[in-house]
Amino acid sequence: MLKLLRELPPVHQIQEALLKEDRGRELPYNLLKQLIQEEVNNLREALIKETYTGKARDRHGFQAEIIASIKEKMASMKLNNLIPVINATGVVLHTNLGRARLSEAAIDHMTKVAKSYSTLEYNLSEGKRGSRHSIVEEAVCKATGAESAMIVNNNAAAVFLILSALAKEKEVVVSRGELVEIGGSFRVSSIMEESGARLKEVGTTNKTHAADYEQAVSDETAMFMKVHRSNFAIVGFTSEVEREQLASIAKKQQVIFYEDLGSGALYDFRKNGIGEEPTVQETLSAGADLVSFSGDKLLGGPQAGLIAGKKELVDRLKKHQLARVLRVDKFTLAALEATLWEQLYENETNIPTIRDITVKAEEIRQRANQFKVQLEKKCSHYKVEVEASFSQVGGGTMPAVELPTYVIAIRTDKYRVNELEEKLRLSEQPIIMRIKEDKLVIDLRTVTTVEEAVILSELANIHD
Ligand SMILES: *Cc1c(COP(=O)(O)O)cnc(C)c1O
């Protein structure tokens, strides 16, 4: 194979060949050169390591091989890697698909702020420097009843900041039933270790009592931390200490009571008979000194970590060096601000996450039936059924909740179900859906009417 090294064509020769065909002009000169160089380097390395599996044995063969591979790369280079997809899985907060979709108001506000200069750190009435912390603080306080609030990059960052700023080299008491790992990358015990705070575990996996917390307190204790279990539930013989009681022990012992709420709902989903998630407002009024939660879970906003609670504590967080490291950009603040005002004005159904979670099964059933009629009219090859099923909230939120829904189950004799799934997944506007047995399953809960039309026409195209 080493002998073949001599047959590798020089970069300029390949570039000239591509330029002659006009294909070479689709990319800027230097970018094309770089691509060719990488390709030649890869081939050289494969030859040296004797891992080359291609068929080329002379200069001409190598050149043809390199050009074919460059053309393939050029086709995919024009595409962005982050592209919109249609989520037909019915999982509302689909972590892999970007969690919450934003409301029109949030998108609009974000676009406006992106196009212009803004009051990001400018106080208009005084005509001088302002603070980005104050932009959504008022809205968060109004929505949660907190004295003070601040925003960081995500909830994991909020947890890290709170532990670093308020409990470094001190002990943080956590129930063993709450030492969770969320989404494979957020582990309470690890983040605690990174922050410099020391974990003091109390109780057992299923039961933790007030006395466990009381006995754990020493001169070293900075904080009681309560963590939302998020993506799992403990059932059977369980016992945990009520918030009010934990708050009163914390107060008596003069330690901070902080709760990591995870999803942190501002909207009370229990009103719709969904789940048992207490609102952020309730948690704070039950006596938590500080809470933190995500912006893109049940709030339905952008990725962010919201911190709310006692002014004295939030002030300490704002002054900490990490606050600068973990700060959010103007787009996040714009989207978050608009989302919070939608909640405050009780226009929650303008927020896609809240609308999709609370939509009635009957409404989905009617849409599914119409979809079936239209698909059968467009394309008689499909066997379509509407079936009762369940959707999930997702995002590690309300894991025990099953939202009743109706799904469209599709089959065809022309393709196997995984071929059909792949065709739709790789279509121009990718459609992500579930497979159940030999059927493709579409849950319209997370699909807009515009997207519904796209799915219909893609399905029809496949059979043409
Ligand atoms: C989701 C979650 C986090 C992480 O929040 P991000 O916003 O994804 O960083 C932390 N704690 C709990 C309890 C969670 O549910």
C-alpha cells in the first residue's frame, strides 16, 4: 500500500479538475482547497496505516475517488446542521428535539431585539448604564411572588451557582431519596462536588423524616436542599418531609432552604386534572428561601435557569463571579420576558408547551379523523386507523403522567414500517415519529396544522 502513496494526486490538480466542471465554483476557492486537502490527508493516512479499502490503484483512480467524495460533502455542506423538524411523537418537551417551542410573542420579541440595538444594559429613564439582571426580574417576581430573581444559562447552572455562592466548603443536607441523575448528565452529587459544597446525605431512598434533617445540622451546615425527582417516581412505602416543616426546621436552625424544582410550573396543570406538580408560587409561599427551575420545561420558554427567592440571597448570587460566567444573552432575555408576560396576562394557551399539554383528547381525535380521511383520499395505498393512546409530557417532567390522546396508525404494503419511517425522517422537512409493531404512529398533539399538511403531502409523495 505504501507504494500507492506516490499515486496520490496533488491538491491543485484535483481543484483544477473540479473547477473545469463548474462544480468547483460552488464553494469559495480556499474552502474547496481545504476540503480537498483533508480528503488527500485522510487517504494518505489510510494508506500508511494499511486501512485503505477503496479500489483506486493509480493517480486517475484516486482523483476520481476524491472528486466523488468532495461532491458528496459539498451537497451536505450547504445545509445547516441545526434544522427544524416536525415532532409527531406527541412528546411535548422532547429533549432531543429542543424541548419547548416558543410562543409567537416570544419569537417576535426576540427578532426585534436581534435586529436593533436594545436596552440590554441601559437604563432609559436615567440615560445611563443599567443592569441586564433587572430585565425580567419584575416579571419573575410578579409571576412567582418572590422578592427577587435572576436568570442564568440553564437550571443546571442555577444549581451550580447557588451551591458555589452560598454553600462552598459547607454542608448541604439532601435526602437520599432525592439524589437523582437527570438526563444522564446532571447528577446532584457530582454538581455538588464541583461546586465545592459538601453533600450530607440523610434518610433512606424511600423514607426521610424531619428528625433526619434536624440531626444532620451542625456548625458546618449551610443549606437544606430539596431536589425534584423529575424523571422518576418512588412508589409504595414512602415518606418525605413536607415543605412547610422543612422550612420551619431550616428557619429555626438558621440554614438556607433551597429547592431545585426542575420543571417549575407557573401554570397550575392540576386545574386541567394533569399531574400533581405544585406551582413555583406555592413552593415559595410554603417557605422555601430560594428556588430554581428551567426556562424550557413547563414554563415553555427558552433555555434558561430561573432563580427566585429572598432578596438577600439573590443579591449574593448576582455579585458572585460566576454570575458573569453563567449569564444569558439578549435573545434569551427577550424570549423569556415575552413568555412570562403571556403567563402573567393568563394567555397561557399562546404558549405551545402549555397548549399542547392541556389540549383535550377529543380535539386531537377530531383532527386525527380528518387526517385519516384526507390521507385515504390522497393515497389509497395506506391503511389508516385512529387509535386511543397516550402522549407524554417529556423532558423529565411529570414522568407518571399519561396524557390521553388519539394517534394515527399507518401501514402500507409497498414499504416496511422502518423504511417508511426512514423516508419521512429524511424528507426535506424531517418528520420524527414512533413505530408501534408494524405501524407508523403519528400523534398530532405536538403537530401544528401547517405541519400536518406537510406530513400529508410527504406521505402522498412517497407513494407516487
Ligand atoms: C431538568 C432538571 C435540571 C436541569 O435543568 P436544565 O435547565 O436542563 O439545565 C436540574 N434539576 C432538576 C430537578 C431537573 O429536573
